Amino acid sequence: MPNRYPLLLIVALLAFIACQPGGSSPTPQAALFPPTPTSPVSAPAETQPEPKTLTICLGQEPNTLYVYDSPNAAARSVLDAIYDGPVDVVSYEPRPVILQQIPSLENGNALLEKVSVSTGSEIVDAGGTPVTLTAGVRLRPSGCRSDDCAIVYDGASSIEMDQMVVTFTLLPGLYWSDGKPLTSADSVYAYTLAADPKSSASKYLIDRTQSYEATDDLSVQWWGKPGYIDPLFYANFWAPLPAHQLSQFSAAELPTVDLATRMPLGWGPYKLETWQTGGEIRLSRNLFYFRSAEGVPAFDQLVFRIVREPEQALSDLLTGKCDLLDPSVQLDSVTGLLMELQQAGKLRAYFSRTMTLEQLAFGLRPASYDNGYTLGSVEDRPDFFADSRVRQAIALCLDRQQVVDTVLYGLVDVPNTFVLEGHPLYNPATPVYAYDPVTAAQLLEQAGWRDTDNDAATPRVADGVFNVKAGTPLILNYYTTGATQRRQVSEILSKSLQACGIGVNLMYMPFDEFYAPGPNGVLFGRRFDLAQFAMGVPGVEPPCAWYTSPEVPAEPNAWVGTNVSGYQNPTYDSACQVARQALPSEPAYAQRYQEAQAILAQDLPFVPLYFRLKVAASRPDLCGFDLSSGSEPDLWSLENIRSGAMCP
């Protein structure tokens, strides 16, 4: 195999020399019969074809190209050109890129094995926490996936637990862009770096991993700790790093080494040539790309330009300085203009829904309730939302369709749950709360909120409301940030609430103050009536854990958690927990995720407003770029991009 590199280089050099003007040797005929002085002959000069260049404009400077040091959105787009995969997710389904196949229980590359554990064994307990097994630890014996069958370890017995084993196998013939072979050892090297305590890489999966070892040059095996059942096991492959180049540096040094942060080797369609800070990053076609024989990539050169302002980026696209505007350019602020220009044939716009959900949360249980709720107390806010009918009435009063139509140009649907419609785990039977102020008024009356002056525009008053002092007006403090889109949305929603007799005080806060940690922060300190904010996940698994009881930010967990409403329902917790412990091929996986959506929609700790958009734009004759929902990374189809006459 090593003999291949000189041969490839020689062939490439010969091809290059043959194409140069005047670079070819004279033919024997030319040497024997030179032109006579009286009849000069001018041979047409051979010209080098103009290299084809694709220019992608980014909305920010990449912060680092070291994959295990939290690269930002722009950096991830550049990395998509340098690397390819290892796995792409397209329409919610994983696709192998540099792997031979996606491991599964069906193909035998993923296994659930029974293993005996005893005192001192490293396991993952029933709560999902890595622990050393001792007496009193709650664990799930083999075959158990819920709290109902969990047991407390007695400290003496040998217990059988389930352990996941997953084998990943690389494609043969992979090379780094410097021509050195890429092997399973490079993935193990990357794991070792990520696991190093001095590395900033997330330790969540590391802490739940028993071992990660190469079994041969192409295969690596991941062993989870007993008790850790991961439905996303197909992603437990560490993106390789070139050990032959970087092993001279420690894990602590790599975030400051240019070879890792600014000029990394890759295996993808392009290799990095230069990086002009604040200007452009220039790449050329990788001669060792494993898909080169397929005629990809179509461009000889790739240039990433940094254009921070959306308006300037749009202008550069129209004048030909950019071929594609990356989603890191915040184009959502010019969505209307994009649609007009697309209608006029000036560009092509791309819109896809993300897993980032903008939501309006109810302050079901403010932090002041943690030591008990006292009716009429100065410290405790009136318990506005104890009755689910009030929450349902508010959901019916919110004109979310107007928000979608006016602020988001009708590009998304009004959601019913925290799972995108079209996702394979979406529950179509989830209760729907379409805008219906008449039904909302009836529910408010049933809950004891009276319209005493027959004026729907004035706040209703409590009369027999559970946990609320009689005569209390229904006036809610609505908190959010001052971002333009949030102002537009909150103004529409507050007006529709006021039309139902619900008073609203809009409270716009600076970003840092709104998201300040508890106990003093409004959001994470659970100090609000209504709060509008967004949460998102990097993958495609529905985030049911956001709303579980352990995620309520409070003093015991140092005010860290996503369940800012304070919502608690053991039935919901169980459904989510079982779903997250099941594997995609098991019936409980889809059943319990759908059950969790139905419970949450009935209890309504929040109202889903809309899923945020991801936006890109390109020249009108560009093809092969795919930004469809449920696909990642953003530039997963980069090597397939063509333009003009190159398009089919």
C-alpha cells in the first residue's frame, strides 16, 4: 500500500507538466524538421484552463478548526469541506460516509450483552449517572428499562446488567490529505484526546464509556458501561485526527497549535491552503479524497469569505462575490427580501426548520413555592396556572398563526408539540390548540375568571379561582429579550391575550440578564409568569428530557436545568425515561416518545410557538446544495455542489 503514494504523485505531476504552456518535450519530427527561416510557423500556445472556484460566504470568523474545542457555526462549515462525515444525517436518518455501514442490532454491529457486575464495578445507575457500584445504588438489571423494575443493590450479590457493544468499520483506502493512510488508530487517538482531563471536549459520553479500542486497521469497538443504553449509539464513533501529525503535542497544547486550529489535515473533498484572518480561507481540491473517482468535488478551489452583515452578504451574492451564503449568515432578518429576490429570479433561497423551539413557558411553580405556597402571601405570586383550563385557555388565546404568517412569512407551521411534524417520532394525535378566543373565554369562566365589566379588553377578575385570592386581576408579566423578532412576536401575542381579558405587562430584558443563572435570574431562577425563549438540540432525537422533574432548576442542582416552568408529572417522567432507554428498533422507543408528547400537550407547561428557521441563499443556477429539515451538518452535500453548465 505505501508504494501507492509516489505513483499518485508522479501521475499528478506528469499531468500537471503536460498541461503547462511550453512544458512538453519536442516531438522527434519537430527536432528533425525545424521550420525554415523563410517560412516561420507559430504554434498556438496551450493554455491552462481557468480553475473553477466556489465561493461560500460565512457570517462570522471561525473560532477554531480543532474539532474537540467547540468550533462555532462558521468553523463547522469549513470543517465540512475538510472532513466528510464520519456520518451524515439526512431527513432524520443516519448515512455512513467513511464507515462501511451504520451499526444496528439487525446487522449485528450493535449488541446488547448481559454482563455480571458486583461491588466496585463501574456502571450507569437507574438515574443515568456513572457510578462505582456499592450497596444502596439503584440499578436496572438486565432487561429492565424503567424505574418500575429498578432494584437497590445489596452490596454482596452478582447482578446481570445490559451492556452495549458497537463495532464501527471504516471504508478501505482512506487517506489524509497529505497522503498518509487513515486508520482506526486515528479514531482511537481522537478518543484519547477527548477523554484527557485537560481537553475541553464534552465528557458526557466519555464518562459512560467503558472502552474504545481498535480491533484491526479498519475497525474500532465501543463498549458502554453496564446500564448505559444509548439510542444514538450509531454516533459513538470519534471523528479521527491525524496521530502521525499531532501526537507530538499534548491535549492541553492542541487548542493553541496551528496544525490543529488553523491548518488541520482532513480526508474530505478539500484541503486547506491559506487563512487570512478577517478576510478569507482558501482551499484546494484534495487529491486523496476517497470519492475523487466519482468526479467530486466539481470545483478546483473553494473560498470561504467572512461577511458579517446579512445585507452586505446579500449584496455580494447579487454581484457575484459569493456563490452561496452559508446559514451562519443570519439571513432570517432579511427573509422577506430573500423571497422577493427569489421570485424575481435573482437568487435561490433555502429554508429549513431546525430542532430549536421558540416557546412561551408558564411559571407553573415559581421558586418561591419550593418551601410551600401561601395564598395571599407577599412573597408568593398568585397561583395563576394551577388549573389546567387556564393554561389551555391561554393557548387558545394566542394567535400563533398570525405570528407564523407575518413574522415568519408562512415558512413554518404552528407546532403542537416539541417534536417537528415530519419527524419519525412525531405524534399526529397530539391535542391541537388553534386560535379560538370564544372557547378560551368559556374555559376562563369555568375556572372562575370573570369578565365583570363586559369589556373583553380589560383584565378578568378572580371569583372562586383555585389557589387565587378573590378579586385578583388576571394580569401577567411576560418576559423575553429585546431581539427584533421577539419584540414582533410578543407584541402580537400580548394583543391577542388582552383581547381575551388577560392583562399583559411586556418586559424586555438584555440577553445576559434574562438568561442569568438562578436563584436571581428571571428564567433559571423561576421568577416569571410568562417567558418566551428558545431551546435547541444538536441532533435529531426529541428532547423530552427538557421537561422532566430532575431538570427543574433549583438549589439542590445549583439552579441548572431546562425545566424552567417547574413542571412535574411522574407519568411524563416515566414515559420520557423509558423512551430514552429504548433502542430505535424496539416498539417502546416510538410508543413512549409519542405518549410523552400527548401528556405534555394535555398538561401544557408551555405553548410551542414555532420551530426556528435555518436560512441560506445561492446564485440561481447553483445545484446540489441541500438544506432540508432533519439533515446535518449544514454543508453535508458540499461535494455535490455545481453551478451553471455543470448542473444536470
